[in-house]
Amino acid sequence: MNKLSLVTAVVASYLSFAIGPANSAEVASADDMARFLAGMPPSAGSPLAPLTLDRGWQQHTKSMDKAFAEIETRQVSRIRAWGDANLVSPQPTVFYMFSGPDFLYANAFFPRASTYVLSGLEPSGPIPDLMTMHRQSIPGTLASLRNSMQTLLSVSFFITVNMRHDLEASALRGTLPVLYIFLARSGKQIRDVSFVNIDGHGEVIADSGPKAKSTARGVKIVFADADGRLQTLYYFSTDLANAGVKKSGFLAFCEKLGAGDSFLKSASYLMHKSQFSQIRDFLLSKSAVIVQDDSGIPLKFFDVKKWELNPFGNYLGPVDVFEGVYQANMKELFRKGHSKPIDFGVGYRWRPGESNLLLAVKTAATQGK
């Protein structure tokens, strides 16, 4: 081979490595993919391991390390301490409606749950696969993922329109990549991932693809905690308005899980509206504990004969973008109930001194009713 041919071959080989598919013949495990997306090193033998040598991934790692270190100090560690002190009898199931892919806060408040049920309008999307992507496009894909999580990591909630735009702009579509990141950064090891639907009777069935008629479609993720205990996360894309839940079977599925604890944050005050009465009534009926900010269930729907109401933080009313949902009785509860301070922010008023949190505990006599 002459010198020119040799140079041409070397350059062609380099270009194939630099801009071709990462390694389309190999498949990375879900756990390795989650760790890679989270800016954490995958297992040594993973086909993703060579990609960690790229400058783009190393910059991604620095950004993610910084963001999660900050939210751990500012939010998550303080929420865990609050939960340890106040959530003393956790149920095995956690319902987090209007959540989007926010596993981070669900796990922070309720780390000992066996089953998490999250829901939102955003589809779960396909299983992330970087191995078939052009290597030079991966840094941009990771940047889009960081953008989709930016508001939650900085001010504690997703801005749905922005998140949807960022997720659609990414080669890794849907909420599943974000769920992967939050699972990995929460110290979980993913064991199994499967797409599922709910039929009209509330039964979980395998997803049959784009032609499936289900209006509650999602993903089931089985993962292990640091101590090896298996836990399950369901995320469903479904309409929680009365018309939606009437035909989806979603509430029938939730009912099969028995009594649970519920978490509501940045829920757009939807359950203040009559068209969301069924999901509101379900949570009041099936929850042993409800932890929420004021955007969740209006205070007037809590029967004081059935619920012990414990206010934390400060109730300042809704932010300007939400009109007509100020609760005078909530203000009175926070005044008369001798609200206890919290040292973390949550919800639309995300600064600690402005945030409100209501811990509603169902009395023993009405548990399960």
C-alpha cells in the first residue's frame, strides 16, 4: 500500500469511528444506559464504556455532578430528613399524579415504597439507545436532556411546555430517559424495563405497539435499592380528567394496589376544577397520607373528621400565572395551625421561606374508607 492509500485508509477509519454509529452491533443494558445518561460511568464491560472517553460526555458528567450535588444539599437531603421525622408509617404504594417523570422527589419523600405510580400527559417514548446514534450527535442529545430537567433541578418543578419541546428536540424522546437519570442518580439499579398498557378493567397488559387502543400507556421499571430490595416504578401517559379516567381503566388499576400514600406538587390547581373530581375523590378515598402543596386538592375537600391537617412553611397564595385559586381557609389553617417551618422549597413558590406543604393524615377510624 502506497503512502497516499495508507493516509486515506487511516482517515476513513477515523471518520467511521468519529461520526458513525457508536456500535450498532451491541446493546447496552438499561442500567448502563441510565448511568451513562446520568453522567455516571457504566460497568467496565459495557459497550458504552468507550463513549465515556469523549469530551462531550465528560463535560456532561461535570454538569450533572454539579446540578445533583446542589439539589442534594439544597433539597433532597432536607426532604429525606423531613420525611423521616413526619412520615412514620409509610404505605407500600405511592401515587404521584400530574408528576411527569419526577421520580426524584417521589423517592426523596417516600424512599421506602415498594411501588410508585407516576402519571402525566407526556409519552414515555422508546427505550433509550445511543448505540445506533452517530457518535458526534451524542453531546447535543445529552445537552437536550439537561435542558429538559433544568427547571426541576433548579426550582423544583417541570415547565411542561418547555420540557415537551426539549424532549421532542432530543434524539432520545419521551420521559423514559429522564426517569433513567433520576433512578441512577437516586442510587437505584435498573433490573427490567417493559412497556405496558392498562385495559378497561384496570389490568396491566403488554404494550402491543402504536396500534394499541389503550388510553393509559406507559412503562414499568423494576429496580433495586442500594440494599438490594426490589421496587417498581410505573409511569403512565394518560388523561386524568373525568372523561379520560372514565374510559382508561387507570383508576381501576390504582385501586388494585390498595391504600397508598399520595404526593402532589406543582399540579396546576387542576383538582380545583370539577372536571378533575374523580381523581381528586380517588386520592381522598385511597390515601392514608397526602403530602401536597396548595396546587393539589383544595382544603375544602378534606373532611376534618377524617383528616388531621398539619401545615408546614408559609401559604402566600398562588403565583400570578394562576388566578382564582386563592384559599382563604388555607391561609387561616396556616395561621391557626401554628405552621412549622421547612428548610427546603417545593412547588411553584420554590424558595424555602415562601413554600407551603400540607401533611394530611387520615385518622385511624377512617383508614381504608
